[in-house]
Amino acid sequence: MNIYIIVAMASLGFDAPHSEYVLYNKNGYGYIIGEIRSSMKEITIPKNVKYLFLNSGGGDLDVALRIAEIVREHGIITVNTDVCYSACVVIYEAGSRRLATATATFGFHTPAIYNIHSGHYIDDEIGVNEARKAMKKSLLFDGMDDDFIESWIYSEDVQIATSKEMKDMYYVDGIVKLN
């Protein structure tokens, strides 16, 4: 399956609300590129978006959970174009179909609590456990296996999976070539 996208995004009338790395166009494509930020919490995705292309190392889990709800409600197809780590996986797995390029990777790790005021991660076991529960609930709802989630949700190290490995586990529905 080939999906054709044009890289010259500005010429297609893309809009980047508040420069938060979320781009939309009028042809049914949406993009999340870069960090999923807390300032994106009030994000809306137009109903005409059929594909959401993801290239993100993760970010704010609360925002990712909200975006995942929208993706589910609108029946959006998600596409991992390169990397989809951490909170990005929550959005990806919410897709009505989940596609990835052959070279795409997925990254998993235990949630971390970041204090935006100090600029440091903090040791908050209660907060981390609540984040784990929320992430697990969302991923279970989207069909991810409980044992698979458990194998990485408590891991301090980032675990990487290729698109082929994810497809073999039925978490990727198809491998696509983007031109």
C-alpha cells in the first residue's frame, strides 16, 4: 500500500496552531511532529481528518490520552512515519487502523512525572502509578495485550520495537511506503 504525501506543507495550506507541532491541511491529513506538549491540551481535530501521521518521541500523557479519545471518536487512521515513543504510542494505538513505515520504531517505558516549574523529573510514585493505570486502561481498550503492557510499563529502560515486530504482534495493521 502506498500513501502519497507532499513534503511542501506550507504550500498546501497547513496551519500550525500556536506552533505546537500539530499541522492540519484540508485534504484529510493531520500531523503530530515533535513533543506532545501540555499546551496542546485543548486540541481539536477537524472531522475531515482521516489520517494522523505521527513522528514523536512522546510527551505529556494527559494530552496524549485526550488526543487518543478524539482519534477513536473520529475513526482516524494513525500512521507512524518514523518514531512513536512513550505517550505517542497511546495516540497511535487509538487509530481505527494502525499503519507504519517499514523503518518506523516504537518506544515504550514507564511513565515519568515532570515538574514544569523546576524543569526536572520528580520521584512521585503515586503519580507514576496513576499514570501507569491511565496508560494501561487506554491501551487495553485499544486491544493491546495486558502481558505486553506489563512487560514494559514498569521498565526503567526504553524498550524499542520495530514496525515488523509490532505487526507480528498485531499492533500494526499494515506497513506502508510514503512517497
